Amino acid sequence: MSQIPSSAFQVMSTVTADSRVELAIHEVPVPVPGPAEVLVRIEAAPINPSDLGMLFAGADLSKLASGGVTVTGGTFGPVASVDLGPGAFRAVSARVGVPTPVGNEGGGVVVAAGDSPEAQALIGRTVGALGGGMYTQYRCLPASAVLALPDGVTPAQGAACFVNPLTALGMVGTMRSEGHTALVHTAAASNLGQMLNRVCLADGIGLVNIVRRPEQAELLRSQGAEFVCDSSAASFEADLTAALQATGATIGFDATGGGLLASQILVCMEAAVLANSSGYQRYGSSVHKQVYLYGGLDRSPTVIDRRFGMAWGVGGWLLTPFLINVGAEEANRLRARVASEITTTFASAYTDQVSLADMLTAESIGVYGRQATGLKYLVTPQA
């Protein structure tokens, strides 16, 4: 095993006093693992939508494609900066002047470990890692925060073994725990959406996939999806109602967050339920219909057009509270499933690979900052 250096490079995000956020490469010491910790040589780390909030501190990323990124030279590579709006700056004012590590998850090889048997057993293993600060060359973590991957799995294949896979399984788990039997998912052609489709096909769960373009619908159908609705089609609400009637889905997970989509889902759920009912119901159906917002692809306000009776709910959903609520035993069972199916059910696809320096160029930020379906970057810190 190669010698471990005393220092390494890491991307950090800093909010400045003049209402900007700066991304820069810092030189940081390589830590020595404690008794129950491991040191991972990070080989790959995805840029997920959930990373963008910490990277850009809530900046309006829709401006990036029109030249909203300034890139200058720094001590260890480029420094990228983006203006923050007044609202975004107020929300992150506590971060002013404090460099913040970024990158939720990654994959690599354990190169050193503490004395505990659990840590020692991981030396030399390829692992997925969760714990923030993954856009770095070396990351020290509790042994419990890494997932040992099967022999032959590469760090790149295991780099995204936490956020999207466990989110897909968490959506199914939430569906079951709340008494629903099928579900709806938006932005369904994403890496996460394709994973969820594979999970539902394998587990015999009804899934209604909502996409934004015809080619995305064809992609999912080519992967076996039965119910795919294109929100850009004139027949969208009719198509969605028919799919909901066929599946009986009464819970949805919306990645867009803003606009009317959550409301449209509830309206169509109500129409599907009433189509299978008889007689007039003054307050609408008594079947509870639930939509969870878990993303923010649309930054506009969430608009609720109440045309779906009184038995409904809209709320937020995050992976971490779900894992806490299900408990350690169930969380470990889900992690074990992800590890065993990381190259099949939970495989991720990437548009491009970028080094730590390349991820700070205006060109790269203009791509991954758009959060467009099918555009996903993998950071390779050792390049």
C-alpha cells in the first residue's frame, strides 16, 4: 500500500462578507484515525443535487448557464465564485468566512485504521463512504460510516452507494409504513428514478413515473417501466389519472418542489380514487393522499390548487430522518442490500469525470449546476 502523505487537497465552500460563495481548493492535513476510525483514500465522489445546496449556499443556480460564475486563480487551483441573493445570504450568514467541506458521499480504499477490530477488518477494502467532506483526497471516518463493497467492485462503482440507493429504498419503506401500496415519483429518469424503477420491478410494487420529456419516457420504458407520464404532454393529467387508477398509488415523492406538480398529483389521485367509487362525496374521498417534497429542481413557490377533497397532505421528506426512524437494524439491512446489488439495481451512470480543479471551472459548474436529468458528474480527487 502506498505511503500516506501528511497533507492533501480538498474543495471547500466559503460564504464571503460581500454576499458571494467561493469554491476553492485548500491544502489540509491528513488525519490519523482514532481507535474506531478508518482513513479512506477517496478515489471518486458524485455531485448529487443534495450536494449543491452546501456547495453554492443557496445561490440561484439558474443563472449559472448565463455566465453567473467568476473564476480566478488560487494558491492550489481555480477559485470559483457566485453571487448570492439577499435571501440566500441571510440564510447562510453564519457561514461567512468559514471554509466548509463539501461532498456527501464517495468511494475509495481504506489505507489506515484504528485499533478496534471493526476498523482493522476494513484495511485494504474498497468502501463506500458517507459523512460529508468527500471532495478530498483522504477522509477519516468512523468505521460505521463506511460500507465494505463486494470483491471486484471499484471505488467509482461504489461512490454513490448511499444517497440515491437508500433514498429509493426509503421511499418504498415510507410507502409501506404509511399503509400505501404503490407510489408516484417525479424526475423519474434521473439516476435515482432509474434505481427506484428497478427496485419496484424487482419487488412487485406499482410505480408511476413522471418525466418532463418524451425521450425520458422512452428511456424508462426501455428499462421495463409500465407507467410513465410525460408532464409536457397535453394529455398529462388524463394519463396520470389513468396510471394512478391502474396502480392505486396514493403517495408521491416530488423532486421538483416548486410549481403546480405536487398539486396536479393530488388532483389526479383524487380523480382516480373517485373513479373507483360510487355516489356523491361532499368532502371528497376519505382516502388519504400524500405527496412528499424531497428536492428543489424548481425554485419557485409550491402552489397548491385544492381540488382534491380534504384527505390529503404535503410535507417534506429527507433520508436521514427516515434512517433514524427505522432504527439501526433496518438501516443495516438496507445497506447490505445496496452493497450486494451495487452493480445492478443500484448502479449509477455519469456524464463525465472531473478532477478537483476541473469541478471549479465555469464550464463544469454550468453543467452540473443545472441539475438536469442525465447530467451527472463524478469527481476523481486523485487525478
